[in-house]
Amino acid sequence: MKTKRQSTRERILNAAEQLFAQHGHENTTMRQITSTADVNLSAVNYHFGSKDSLIQAVFKRRLEAINEERLQIIEKLEAEAGGAPLKPSQIVEGFFGPLIRHALGSGRGKRAFLPLLERSTSDPDGFIRAIFDEAHASVFDRYKDALFLSLVGVPEEEIIWRFHFMLGSVSYALMGTDQLRHAINAAPSSASQADENQQLQARLMGFLLGGLRAPLPEP
């Protein structure tokens, strides 16, 4: 029975993710999801309760893939460091690099992820819960502890604030600059999408490291 429930749940998640990538989550109906997953509406209600909860579950499943990559990265870095503190640049790249690459990548799941990220950031409470819930807390703790060891002399409270700013910067930057360019009458970027993505990651990493290493505020 347990295996059957898991199979049904995965079918619903896969169908929802496929349809979200094709039509957007706002334009996808529950009827489309149940038809694609070959389940009835009561199965969706049983596993997720509502469409909003299903959207959140699709988003969190993508975060699990990102966190798995983050965990592999930090384990490799710590093994190579042999007990020495990691460099701030390694920590920032290890945590935010997978998120950026996933959001800007191709493939069905990745195409669905960026709109879901945008939706989640409009609900700060739900966004924070999704990122730092119990399933993901251990990965965040590994990176947080690495930052504490790397930034000797920076109060832990200040590091938490700076991580908060970095998370907001990355989430907002991934939405693109089209609206900003239009608002300030700036010319559209002439770079290809691939070059634009590469430049975005390089610019973001430099910006995040600059903020992380900024002088402490005056008391």
C-alpha cells in the first residue's frame, strides 16, 4: 500500500511539473493534472490537499535536487581542505551555484522551477519555510557552520543577515532584468541567452562576495 501511494504521488508530481513547464502553474488546471497523471481528483486531494500545496511540493522536490548537489560539493571541499576553513568564495559558490545553474538550465523540471521560484518569493513566509524546512535544514547548517569558521571575527548575527541579503539578491536577479531595462529605458542586452546566463552567474558571485566581505556596520 505504501509503495502504491508513493507511486501515485510521484505520478501527480511528474504530471504537474510537466504541465507547469508547458503552460505555467497559473494556467494549469487540476483537470489537466489528473488527466495527465491518470488519477482522480480525490487522489490529488489525498496527497496534497490543494493546488497551492501541490505547487509547493513540486517546488520543494526541485530544491531537494539542488540540496543534494550542495551537499556533494561541500563534502568534497571539506575533504580536500583537510580540516582547514573553506574560503568564502568556495562556500558562496557551493551554496548558490547549484541554485543559479538549476534555475537557468534547460529540461522540463528546470523550465518549471524559475516560475515557481518567482511565485514563492512573492510569499516570503512560504518561501523561507520551503527552503529551510526540516528536510533541508542539515544542508543549510553545513554551509552556515562553514561560514562561521571562514569569517573569523564576523559576529554570527551579522553572517545571518548577510546570508539573508544574498538569498534575496540571487532570487531577485534570477527573475531577469527585462522589466528594469524597460523602466529605465535601457537597451536590451545583445548577448545570447547562454552568454547572458554565464555573465549573470559571474556578476552575481562577485556581488555576493563583495557583500559578504563588506566592513562591519558601525555600532
